[in-house]
Amino acid sequence: MLSPSSDWLPQPPLEPLHLDWLTNAGIDVAVLRLDRIDPLISGNKWFKLIDHLRVAREAGAEGVISLGGAWSNHLHALAAAGKRFGFPTVGLLRGHPQDTPTVQDLQAFGMQLHWLGYGGYRARHEPGFWQPWQAQYPHLHPIPEGGGGLLGARGCGQLLTLVREQLSELDWNDHDGWWLACGTGTTLAGLVLAEAGRHPVYGVLAVPDDHGVAQQVEAILGECGLPDGGYALFDGSRGGFANVDPLLLEFIEGCEQASGIPLEPLYTGKALLTLKEQVEAGRFVRGTRLIFVHTGGLQGRRGAPFSQG
Ligand SMILES: *Cc1c(COP(=O)(O)O)cnc(C)c1O
């Protein structure tokens, strides 16, 4: 059985971000460092897993089975949690066997891997997809790709409490909104639910909008009867998920040197660059205080092939 130790709620640090373009515009930003919750388990993917793991435990499962790609931050967090909390994990991977640093970690953490090919992976939303896997692993609980859905969102809603507990250390009596990268929008939806209209949540699309992020957010909010809780989406994809250009890479390097905070180009770098564009376009009045969620993902920086789009 999954043990209650997997209910772990980390304490991510909240740190002020000092960058010239923020100071010049009079905008205060604090970074919620989800990249620093643990030496191995990183990022928003852990928060998306918390409620899925609780449901798995309540169902009497011994472990968990899930899906992802050869650079997946989700599978990485899941495999690391399995190792840390002592439950078995199985990963169903997109494509054909590859030997990425992520895959090497999954194996080192003891995750059992199955490569589905591309066609096999595309079938993941079809009814009956899970049947043979559940027959093979009857004691494992399936978690959807990326730890999404309402359960994934609920776990992320806890970030609001973790921020509130630390605001006084920054001498802030409140914050005025959130800024974060979106892939599926699950993390953003969790914050919108937790805020219930008190503060807006700004999401930067790391994938072009034909992936239906807004629809997925609306679906989660709709399930809770909160059709529009106050959020906005910005396209920061630079034309494609893996698209990286010299301007983005230079920006990331400059921010790292000035602030000491490491970023990666797929999510967090794009999110901060888009914040800079919006700040410089005058989107926020002087004195605005934003929480920038560092969603992690640094494990994927190790030698990933980015397309220069
Ligand atoms: C998965 C991921 C995101 C996107 O999270 P969603 O909940 O899918 O929107 C953002 N940043 C990083 C580093 C991620 O790994």
C-alpha cells in the first residue's frame, strides 16, 4: 500500500526577484521556488501529483502507472516520489526507446518503463487504453498524462496557502496576482480556484493556443461551478513548444546572472520573458506585487535538443 508519507506538502521558498526592468517599472515580484522543494522531486508536477496519490492510496493501490515523453517533468517527479516514498512506479513512454538524462533518472529511481511507439501513445485517450495495463498491473493506480484534471488542479491550489504564510517575510501585506507558465493550464486552474476571484492569475502559454489550454481551464473551473474566476492567458510560445531563439537564450542567461535564479527555455524562461514584455508595455501600474511561480523543469535542461525557431 502507498503510505501516508506520500501526502508530503513541501515548503517552497518565496524570494524577491531583483531585475532592472522590474525596478524601473516599480513592479515587485517574488518567486515561488518550486524548483527548490527537494533535491530530486521538483516543480509544479509534485503539487499536481499530491491529490492523485491520495486517491491512489485511498483506493488501496500499491503504486502508480502514468505516461509521458522522454524529457517528461511529470514522470521525473513521479519516479522520484516513488523512490523517496517507497512505492512502485510504471511509466508508459511516447515513441521509441531513447537514452535521455531524464530516462536514465527514471531507471535509476526504479521506474519500470514501457515504450509505446508514437501510434500507441496517441491511443492514450481512447476508451479501453488502460485495460491491458490494468490487467498487467492490477495493483497500480493510473494517473493521467501530466497529472492533469481537477485532482491535479486541487493540489496546486495549496500554493496559495504556502505563499500567504510567507508574505510577511517580504513585508507584503498582500499580493496583486500570479504569473506562471502554462502547458495544460492545470496549475493555473488550481490557483484560479483557490483565489476564487480575489486576485487574477496570469498564464503564459508555452505551447501555441491550438492545444486548447483555455478550454481545459474552463472545463476544470466548470466542474467546480466557477466558470470565470479571473485569469488571462498570453502567448509566450515563440511559435512552438520546443522553439527556442537567441533572444530567449540571452534573456535567460542575463536573468540568471543578475538574479541567481536558474531558468529553462521551455516554460519558466518564456514566462519571465513574456512578463518583461507586458511590464514594458505598461500592463501593470507602479506598486503592483506579483507572485512568479517557478514551476521547475530544470532537469530537462540537460542536453535537450531545442529547435531554434
Ligand atoms: C508541466 C510544466 C508546466 C505546465 O504546467 P500545467 O499545469 O500543465 O499548465 C510549467 N512549467 C514546467 C516547468 C512544467 O514542467
